[in-house]
Amino acid sequence: MKLFRGIRLKSLETSRIKKYLLYALGEIILVVIGITLAVAINNWNVAQSEEKQQTIYLENLVADIEKEIEQLRLNQIDVSKKLADIKMIKPFLGNDKTRRDSIVGKFFNLARIINFYPENTTYQTLINSGDMRLISDFELRKSLETHYSNHSKTLQAYERIEKIHEKYLGDYFIYSLDFKAIYQGQHGFLDDPLVQNIITSIEGAYFLLEGSNKKCLESNQQLLEKVNAVIKR
């Protein structure tokens, strides 16, 4: 009897252990499922948040690019006007023609510099914040990096004009021009070889600027198409 009772007790104990292990295993499975669901929901929320953030960045990029396109188009018009004015001025340099007074105004208009301010706020934010990773399209990321790195080349073309104005045209206005004589209708300064050299240098710089400006404009237009294409997906 004692033997059977012992066997029964051991059987009950084994059964209880099995039940406990099954319960513990069930609890572990529930915990694992809970953690997995929580992680999945969190990942989904993060993905949704990042997708929204990417859309905001892309829309801001579109706004920046459109502003820059408008700026470059206006600058291109101004550059064309400058080159047209220079073309009109050149026949009067060193040549005492009539109506030179009408050319003097165009000469002074050359002193107005055309400026270029890159619209790169959104791109700089992407770089500085480390959020460039949010731009999911690899080709678009490459296009952004290439486009904005090429801004330095465009700026060099504008800086070339600015240096000529500061170093040569500005100095000529300050140290060589007799404004009183000009107001009295004396336009002999147009015969000065230095003026002819300055005008020729400005013309060459504007031709280079025209080409650089055009390339930057085309790059903006291509980039705009790529950004809009990603937004529409």
C-alpha cells in the first residue's frame, strides 16, 4: 500500500510540475507575443512618422527649388540685359560719336551687381540633422548631393563679376572719374583704354555667368522633376 501511495504521490507531483511548466511556458509565450506586437506597432509608428517627415522634407525641397528657379530666371534676364548694354557701349569706346550721353547711363548701370542666393535651407537641415537617411530614394539622394555641391561653381561665376566690380570698376569710379565733367556733358572717359579693358573683362565674365546660370537652372528643373516623382509614389 505504501508503495502504491508513493507512486501516486510522485505521479501527482509530476502532474503538478507539468502543469506549472505548461503555465510558465504559456506566460512566456504571451510575454513574447506581447513584446513582438509592441515592437511591431512601434516600428510601424516610427515608419509612419518617418514617412510623414520625408514628405515634409520633399515638399520643402520643392519650395526651395522653385524659388531658386525663379531667382535664376530673373538673373538670366538681367545677364542678357547687361550683355546687350555692353554690346551697345563698345562701339562708343575710343570713338567720339554723337549721342555718347545716352551710353553713359548704360555704363553706370553696369555697376549694379546681380546677386545669387542659393535656396538650400532644407538641404542643409537634412545634412546637419542626419535626416538625409529619411530620403528613401537612393538616386534622389545622389541627385541632391550633386546639385547642391555644384552651387559652388555657380557662386564662383557670380563672385568673378563681383571681384571685377570691386577691384576695377569701383576703383575707377572712385579714383579716376570726374563726375562734374560728366554732368557737364564731357564723356572723354569713354576713350580711356582702362575703361575699354574693364568693359571687356565684365563682358567676358557675364558670358561665363550666363553659361553657369543656365546649367544651374537646368539642374534645378531636373531635380524638381525627380522630387515631384518621389512625392507622387
